[in-house]
Amino acid sequence: MQQRREKSPSLAWRGRRAIASAIDLRSDSAVSSNGVAAATLIPTPTKDLSSGASDDPPFGILYSENFTIRCYEVGTNKKASIQTIANLLQEVACNQVRTLGFSTDGFATTLSMRKHHLIWVTVRMHIEMDDYPNWGDAVQAQTWFQENRNGTRRDWLLKDVKTGLTLGRATSTWVMMNQETRRFARINEEIRGEYHQYALDPPRFSFPEDHATYKKHQLAKLENAEHHITGLKPRRADLDMNQHVNNVAYIGWMMESLPADIANSHELRGIILEFKQECKHDDCVESMAATFSPADQSGDEEHQFLHLLRLDGSSREINRGWTHWVKAKESSQQGA
Amino acid sequence: MEAAASRFFGSTISRDGPFGSGSLKCQHQHECSPVVQCMRDLVSSVPKLNGSRTHISSSESLKATIPNKSVAFKDYHGDVNDYIPLLAAAIIAVDKNKQQQEVSLRERSAQMKRGRLLENDLVYRQRFVIRSYEVGFDRLASIETLTNLFQETALNHVGMSDFVGDGLGTTHAMMRNGLIWVVTRMHIDVDRYPVWGDIVEIDSWIHGAGKNFIRRDFMVRDFTTGATVCRATSTWAMMNKSTRRLSKIPDDVFAEISPYFLDRHVMEDDACQKIVKLDDTAMYVQKNLVPRLHDMDMNQHVNNVKYIGWVLESVPQALLVAHELMSMTLEYRRECAASDIVTSLTSPAPSESSVAAMSNLKELGPPDIGNPVITTKGSLHYTHLLRMQDSGCEILRGRTVWRLKERFSSSS
């Protein structure tokens, strides 16, 4: 026996590894204890992401869930709207933290966070979509978070289940805020210790090119905007579990000020939102947009806009934004 | 129902969502390593081994030397060179098997987005998980969420039948006649609202209602407990696509759809009390409601569910902390285009003369969780109207009944 091993150790080892990987690739499928849609641990293809080890991280750090696009989530072009995508990103993030044991009241807090009245708030969100899913498509949303200088950065990857193609990527930055004083808070070791073990380390970024420079990507504040709309009020359905306007509602408001022909004939390729101030249900919001033209702007094929949302009649910013539109390939506008 | 679920999902009684791929466990169970199993299969099927022509008999002799179940693979004492190609072939076969399973798993997941047909293929059943963004500030799913799920269930039901597949449930005969379905009435009775993470199971079927209407009924149950969540019925008529006028159901269309009728009613028809048309004397008025960009559905109309949101916009918000919607009746009169501006009116129903129902809650401001407004222990009745702001044309009439939420009604 000893002799056989010495003859070809590398071959036997490689053989065992090959068998192991062939069998175990689909091993971990987790069922949450409270009957929620199952989370599946699927190894991330490393070619999509910049750095990071090729070994799979422990369970719970990478969380993945499948969603089917429902009929009311698609827009006039029969594809899922960006609000649907943003909702699914939020849903998979909420489900991950619920699986990890954070609070389920919508604030995703840990024990010591609640002791200090701290909640997570998002300050920036960046979504890029290569393609949108259609009604009935199954979409796999994978999410994880990693530590940042002052908080965490949560990344997502969206794939089509049937074809395996990547539909889009997203990233967001989160900091802690004191619920009572509404001021940002530093994270001390006690608090960090409660979520630190679920953060992906070494980090992997959905936008590797963005990571080094994201701090410099502060969007400019608009002063005079060519597109302008006022009187936007939050609806009942825009309020989330915490009675603040849900982040996704801001996306709709940002796009309201754009001319309808652009919104209908183009597809949203990328969107960045920088959240400055939260919005209550009785606020009235003004949405402004201005064309942002980099040097290689050409005709009607692509448009980029800078956006600003602010309280009607005041200069208090709620949100800054940037959108990138690309002309839709087939203009399938079928009448009913 | 549990037995049906287990039949559907195979041996695992799954508490998972209807389309989480983790809910489908691999069906093959191996007593020994899959590689060894594969090797045995290979040996018995492949006539050629090690580059030399061999017959079945020699492969059988080789098979005799392959360890059986009772001998562990590591105790095999044969020549290394014999089993390297077998090992390689086995690995390839296992990998291919896994890939095929993955493909069929994906296909099955793709199919599982839809539910299944029961009872002679007349009842359609589908499960949904309530998502976090579908619940309101009180953590309960909103009535819009439930109505959206009805819409999805109905469309998936007709998707399973041999209809045109345009997303509207049009049959071939309807297309020939230039007709489309349009909803004229909707009635929902809610027993218990689901919360984030709940799995609901919706059953839906259709039955005739006279010569000109059909009814689609919905029965929603909590999948985990089996308790009824809500029941709903909707009335549908035919409308001419170009003239936008209601029309009778032609005989050929009726012949196409009547095989799908199931004569079962999810609720008794209420005596169809006439809903009063409100005017400017209504107690609560909300103006300047406009369809937003994403309110348009795939058919470029304002989605039916958005009307519900507008109806509830004019309900005094302070009511919403302690009260929940028990039942809602909507009568659709006219559709709304993207460029219309809508006014929503609400008034306490005149038939309910309780003092509390007449009290004006307008001044009480936004819902305050810490300070619930409770005016009466009984139910509150309201009448609603949606109309075009400019022309005054009626879009829909509604009636709602509200009751105290469970946690408020038990106290004192």
C-alpha cells in the first residue's frame, strides 16, 4: 500500500480532488428554520470578480436566492423595471441578514447595535444592468458584504438561472446611524465583533474598477436643470417597515423628471444614487435632471444624466443621482 | 395538503419557497460512492478497455474484481494502471451526470415558477413568498400585494392553457373577434394578513356568471398553517379592443372557455348593494394623483392594482395604525391613461350611522404607531370614488370595511 502511494502521489491526489469537486459542487443547500425560500450556496465564479480566493467561504457569507419575475413587476417593454431589480436586491439582502440572525424589523441590527440605538443606513447605491429579465424568468441574486472604512459595503450579482449569464451587478455602502439623534456613528469593536465574522474577507467587489476610486465619485450638485418636476409626494406604498420612504421610491422620482421619450425608448444601463437625507411621508419632493455629457457622447444612442432630489421649495438635498441610458435594441412597442 | 406537497416535491416535505432551487434535493441516493457506481456501470457497458479489444466476458471478469458494496474502495489491491482510465471515465461520467441534473434542475426550477393544475385541471394552485418590500409599515402585507398575487396567479393559470399567450389571457376566438378581457368588479375578504416571509398558496378557478360575464375566484391559504388568508372573486367581461365598449360573449368564445368552468363559489354573493356615487361633498378628498412611469403594466395601461392604491390615498392615514382592511369591493367603470390626473374621494358610508364613523379624522395627521386612533370597537364602512380630475368622469366606485387589528381589539 505504501508502495502504491509513492509511485504516483500527485496523480492520486489530483484524482481525489477531482472526484471531490465533481461530487460536492452542489452539496450545501440550506433551508432556513422558519420555512423561508431556501438559500443556496453557490460558489462565485472568480472570473467575474477581481480579487478573492478561489476557495468557497463558510456558509452564510455568500447568500444566494432565486426569484421569479412576476407579471406586475415588468414595465411597458415587458422587462423587469429597475425598481423591481432594486426591490429584489433589497429582499435578498434582508433575507441574508435574517438568516444570520440579525433583527427582522427592517433595521437589520445586532444586539449591541440595539443597545446603542444604532441602525444601518445606506449612503450610496450603484446598479449596472447588462440585460433585464423578462416576465417569468428566474433570476438568481447573490449577495455578500465586506467591511469598509466606516461601515460595510454590500455587493450583489444577478444572474439568469436558465442561461447562467450575468444580468447585472450592484454595490452599496452602509454606515451606522443613531436612531434617535440621526447622526452617523463610529463603529466600535464591540459592535463590529457581532457582524465581523460574516463579512467576506478578503473582499470581492462587483465593481472592482470602482473600488479604488469610489470615494472620488461624489456626484456634483445640480444648480440649474433642464428637466424639472415638482410635487412628488410619497404614497402609502412607498413607505417601508420603518415608515420612511423606501430607497426604491427615489429611483422612480429621479426618473419622473426625464422626458418620456427617453425613458420609453432607452434602457437604463446604470444608476448611482447618493442618499443625503431621508424623506418622510408628508414631504413634497422636487426632481431635477441635467444632461451629463462626457467627451464621447454621440447622438441619441446613449444618454447620461445627473439628478437631484430635494425638498420642494428648499435647498435641502435628499438625493443625488446619475443615470446612464442606452437605446433599446428592439423597439417593441405593441399596442394593446 | 401536506401530502400533496410531498408528492409534488418528492420525498422532502419542503418548507422552502416554491422556486428556491435548494428545495429540490437530488433524487439519486447512492449506497456507495457515485464514482464506484459509475465505474461499475462503465465496466458493464464499455466493451473496450485500455486500448485493447475486449469482450464482454473479460469486462465481466474485471467487474468481478471491482469492489462491491461491502468492500471499501481504498482496500482495492489491483494494479494502478487498470483503474486510472476507469477513474477518469468515471469522473467524466459523474460530472456529466451532475451537469445534466443541473440542467434539469434549472428547467424544473424554471417550470416551478408556475404552480400546478388540480381537480381535472380546473383549479390552478401556486405558492408565493411574501417579500420584504411588499409589507407596509405595520409589517403586514398590503392589499395591493395580495391583489398583485391574484393577477400573477390568474395570468399563470391562463398561461398553462392553450391561449394566445399575450399576457392578457386572450383566447384564439377572442383574437379573431378583436376582444379582450376587462375586469368589472373585484371583491376581497381578508381574514388574516400575511407577514414578511410567509408562504401563501393561492387557488384560482373560473366559472360562468350569466351569458356576459365570467367570474374568477381566488382562495388564499397560509401554506404553513393551512389557515385561510383571504378569499376574492372578480368579475370579467369582454370588451372590443378598438371601440372600447363592452360586448356580449360570442358563442365561439364561450365554447372555448366553458370547458374550464368549475362550478364552485369561494363566497356567497353579497346582496350586491348599490355603491353610492360620491360627489364633492365627500369628507376626504385627495387630488392630483397621477400614474407614474412604472405604474404602467406590460399592456401600457395603468395596472388595476394601482387604482387600489389611489382609493386608499384618501382614507385618513391615522386610521391605518389600529385598523386593517377587512373587505373591499371595487366596481371598475372606466380605464385611465398615462396622462390623466385622478381625484380620490372617500366618505363614511351613509348606511352606517354610528357617531364614530362620522367623526372627521382628517386633522389627525400621519399614522403614529405610538398613538393609534381608535374611534370604535366595531367596523368602519367607507364609500369611495375615483374620478378624472378634469372631466369628472368616474373611474371606479368602491366600498371598504375596516376592523380593529387583532392586537388592539383584545385589549380592554
